[in-house]
Amino acid sequence: MRAGGNATYVIALSLTLTGLVLSKLTAGGQQPKPAPSIPRPTAAWMTAPPNPLKIDLNLDQGSSVTETVSTRGGEITTNASDGTRFILTIPKGALAQTAESR
């Protein structure tokens, strides 16, 4: 055994025991309490009347595109008649099989 080997073990054991004692002191020697359970929402919680959004869609047929996207992902880009550019990015693995998007 090399010189200082026993001292290393004594120091390591001492630090471990000190950590255990301090953790018990800071926790008051008690086990931590489990987090309180959060009640599940029920219909009774929702007292406000429904207020859905009304959306009017106007399709810009001149700007529509059809693209085939594989499981490797891809990007579909089109420009609206007012110049707005739309980019739909489909990440790799998002599709289970090759699909056509319109």
C-alpha cells in the first residue's frame, strides 16, 4: 500500500459520514413529505359559459402547393397573393410514412 493510502480512506469515510449527518440535520431527521396531489378538473370548475373563437377562412387557391414529404422530414413553402411567405417544417421522424400535403 502506498503512503497516505489509509489517510485517504479515513478522509473519504469522514466526509461521507459528515454529509449524512448534515443531511439528517437539515431535514430535521424526518423523511420528506410527498407532494400534495392536485385534484383533477371537473365540469363544476368550469363555470364560465363557452366562448369559442370564430375564424373565417379564405383559401388562396393560386398559392396552394402539393408536396410529398418522407419520414426524413422536409419543408413546404408557399407565398400568399399579398406576399406573405409560409413555411411548414416537418421534422425527421414526425411522419410514420411518406405523405402528400396539399
